[in-house]
Amino acid sequence: MRTPLASDRAVGSNPPRDLPQSGTPLDCLIVGGGPAGLTAALYLARFARRFMIVDSEQSRAAWIPASHNIPVFADGISGREILDRQREHIARYGTRVVVGTVADLARHSSGFVARIETEEAVTEIHVRRVLLATGAADVEPNLPDLPDAIRQGLVRYCPICDGYEARGRRIAVIGYGDRGLGEAVFVARTYSRDVTLLTLGQGSDGERMDLDAGERRGIAEHGIKVVHDPVVSLVVEDGRITVLRTMTGEEHRFEVLYSALGLTCRSDLARALGARHDGGGAIIVDDHNRTTVPGLYAAGGVVRGLDQVVVAMGHGAVAATDIHNRCELPTEEEIDGTA
């Protein structure tokens, strides 16, 4: 017997439709309520498809203090406002987000079976297709006495989003290895000639980072300064980190700090189903945002590629349109009768 969700009547198109009873699959389950998932929900609602969207409320977009590269928002818009506006938009079609997690996803003869956990209930639903818009999580810098620096807005993580506003200022990039150096070079050649790479060591465990000859040439070419000694203390002034002190007692002042410690892709559900992914766990998709698992799509930050809000929205639109166009077709599993 299926345990109903409190939000069963808040899915699909206008007017709201009930979730199907066991054995009658939904057209689609969207996992993740960030820019990609919410865009897909808008398209599916306007296609009059029967679907639901489940979100654990961990979208990285919510951390964006202000972005000026979202078209039509010339004065900038925060990530939180983007999400709020998107939710308000889909609500016009009788759709709202179910707050919860998809704890398990398994293939089935009719598509997939998903186990959804909310505060009210644990529910199993059948769906023909699934769109994973689960995003990624930033690896937080382990700064002394300051956990969650990115979440607090003290350290930025997207120079593409807001680097233009920091142009010409004293900028530090917190990172190690090729990723940290690559972002420092990007910032130096694009936004500022005063860039410093902070070498916190692998995992900020106090190790110095040694640079090879090629890395040293790249740093010299772009005039990037390097702090080899680990940071041991810092000063926060006016809501931002301004001074970093190393173990040798040196002080370094900056106006803007970016973290380049990488991402952890939330791709466990896709990988458990055997979806192809790269070495960092990012899902590989085709031009329709289909994964290598029939009926499984992926969009946004969980997909390999440029990690931007507008790109995520595009992914959601592409995936939802393909899902709609293929809804009248049997899945590959339904054709050959295998699970």
C-alpha cells in the first residue's frame, strides 16, 4: 500500500493532479529544485505532463550574494531571489516543490521506482523517466576558526558570476594543485593584475605546495604571487575576510577571496544505476541531456560542463522538452521487456 505524501496534490500542470496510484507511473520525477530542476518543472507543467519535483533545499545557487551575468537582471540578482522567483512561477501552474530526498532509485519494467523521504512519510512512486538536477557541493576551505566561509558569503566561489565587479582589486584564490592555479590564472588574465594564490596545502593540513617548472612559468607569465606557507589565522572586517596570517607571521591583505578547492558532484543516484561519469563524478550527457541509462536525464551542476545558472536553466529546458517528446514512446526497457 502506497503511503501518500502531504504534497500529493501539488504536482503536475494546472489544475493540480493527484499522484498516480501504484502501477500507474508518472511521466517524470525531477530530483533537485535548483535553477535546472525548477526550469524543467516549468516546461513540464506547460506541457501538461504529470510529474513531481523533490528538493532537499541544498542548492548552491542560494549562496550567490549577487550575480550580474543573468540576462535581463542588469542590476544583479541574488541566488535566493532566483530560486524564489522560479518557485513562484511554477506555482502559477499548480506545481510546488516537495521538500524531501530521493533516498533510492531503481530501474523497473515501466521505468523507475523512487523511494522519497519527507518529514511526513516515506513513499515509493513509479515514474517513466527521471531528471537528476541534484547539483554539486563546494569543498569548503578549512580556514582557521571560520567554518562554512562560502555559505557565510565571506569567500566567493564563482569569478565568472561576479569577477567583473571585483576587477582591478586585490584578489586571493584559495586552492591547491592544478585547480587552484588554473583559477588564479583565469582571474589574473580576466579581472585583475593583483592576484595571489594561497597554498593551504592538500586539505589545509599545513603542507606547503611545491610548484613544478611549468606551474612556475604560468605564475610568472601572469604576475601571480604565491603564499607558500599555510594560513593560521585571519581577520574579518565589515563582513569580509581582509587579513590572512601565515605560520611565519606574515600578513596578507586582500579585498576579495575566491575558493578553488573543487566540487563534490551529487551524482550517487546516477552512478548507482551505472550512468557514465567523469573522474570527478560529473555525469556525462548527450545533446538532449540524456545519460547513458535509458530514461534517465541529468541537468545543471551535476553534469560535466560549464557550471553556470543560465547553463543549468538551458539544461532543464532541453531535458524537459525531450522528455515530453518521448513520453508517448516506450522506454528501451519496455521495448525488450527487461528491467
